[in-house]
Amino acid sequence: MHSKRSRLDRFIARTCQVPLKAVKPLLARGLVCVNGTVVNDAQWAVDEFDLVVCDGVVLQERTPLYFMLHKPVGVVSATRDAQHTTVLDLIDHPDKESLHIVGRLDLNTSGLVLLTNDGRWSRALTSPEGKVPKRYQVRVTFPLDERYVKAFAEGFYFETEGVVTAPATLTLTSATTAELVLTEGKYHQVKRMFGRFRNPVLALHRTAVGPYVLDDTLAPGEFKPLVVPRARLHSG
Ligand code: URA
């Protein structure tokens, strides 16, 4: 899941199979671009997914892969499982074994799951500092009211982790349904939050993670490749 980083001059020497000292003049002459920008600094850090163009030749060690999947209820957010169908079983791609999941959903939760082989992208989307919003539709057993909205905004103390949950936005959409936006992803977080009101969650569906919104043409079990603009790659 961690992307390998190396110095730009070593990366070029390795991928072009030339001596390190042959790289310096190329950098000095402005013939090397990283992700579209001319770079002269031999020590510039690149990873296996950065697009390096050297004198017009594209050098890239690995092709980054990004997928959006509509996870059905009953499919497990794991890459291997002895009992259940996994999200990876639903992806049809020759390099799917290189993928990891960007934020898991419970077995009985449906909706948007992102998968990638680019550790920098998944970290940007899931790190607590990033505060990337995750949007859910939720249906509960008993009627909701404004007390819930206030409590979700104030946060709940989670004893296991010893933390108060970050302010969450709950918008009531009917007597027993709501839209919820969280900026973190603790274990069973939504169910535990409604559990404080002894109001069991009957259905939970994730519709968005940051800028990635579940495509409504994607039926449960379907996936599609994502085109991630480079400017957005490591900023969630
Ligand atoms: N919170 C939960 O309780 N379950 C999920 O699958 C996601 C968030």
C-alpha cells in the first residue's frame, strides 16, 4: 500500500538503464518533466506512479489504477475471504490483485467503495487530517428528531478509542431516514452513533467519498474505472 519513492536522477538512470552521471545534463537542459512540470533538481522525490517524461520519452514504473464500485449488501470489504464474495471478486481487471480498498464498508452496508493500487491517493482520502467528507443515506428503526442533529454535531465520546467524534452533519429526510456526512471513519461509526439513542440502523448506503460520487448508472455489484485528474491525486 506504500508507494515507493526515489530520487529523480536514480529513477531515470534505473528506468533508462543509463549511468547516473548521464542524467545530470538532461536535467540541466530542462529535458525532464514530472507530471507536466520541468524539474532540474536531481534529488526531487518521485514515486512509481509519477509521470516522468525525459527528452520526450514517457517513463513510468507502474500504471496507477482507480476504481469506483457499487458494493451490494452481503459482499465483504476485503480482498480475500473464505466465506463471502469480496469486493475484489467483483472487479474484472488483469491487475486487480494489486488493488487495495480505500475505506471499508460493513458487510450489511451498501454503496461506494473506492479501490486503487496508489497508496498516496488512498492515504489522502482516508487520513484523519484530510477530513474528507463521506456521505451516507441511513434508515433507522424509530423516528428521528432535532435532538439527533444536535448530538451528531456535538460529537459522541467513544470509550474504546478514548475520543470524541468529529462534528457530523445529519439532515433529516423523513421520519426515519437521514443523510449523514462524516469526516472520519471509525469502526462501525454510524451504527454506534445511532446506538447512543438505542435506535438500530436498518439500512446504510454510502453515496460519496470526497469528490467521488457513486455513479447512479452503476447497479449494485458493478464497477467502473475512475479517471483521477493529476491535480487531485494526492489531495483527496
Ligand atoms: N459506519 C458503519 O457503522 N458502517 C459502515 O459500513 C460505515 C460507517
